[in-house]
Amino acid sequence: MLSTILLAQIVSACPRCTKQQSKIIQGLTHGTGPQSNWDWVIIAFITALTLLTFIFSLKYLLKPGETSADHIKLSILSF
């Protein structure tokens, strides 16, 4: 219980930082946040790239799809 309260205090922004941020991210992080529209474009691109990477990593981790008998994974696994 105490660790949850302390973690919430560390993660949330202080009142001074909250006043400097835009409404979208207000209260989420410390600092001033994005200063121009290009910053939002960069944030959107990095977010999309991260989500795409996460989706593909899960896809290939759960169902890799290598079925050929001469695949390199079988030479490694057949020691």
C-alpha cells in the first residue's frame, strides 16, 4: 500500500510542471513537454513505431512460422 502511494507521487508531475504543460499531457510527466507541432509529430511517429515493434515481436514470438527442415534453428536445436 505504501509503495503504491510513493510510486504515484514519483510518477505524477509536480504542480509547477503541471502549469507548464499542454492539456494533453498535463500532470503526467515532469518538464515542459512538447514546445512545437514538430515535437508532436515526432512523438506520434515514435509511438507508432514502438507499437508496431511490440506487435511484431509478439507475433513472431508466439507463432514464428519456420517449418522447413533445413532452417537454421533446427541445426542449433539438434545438439
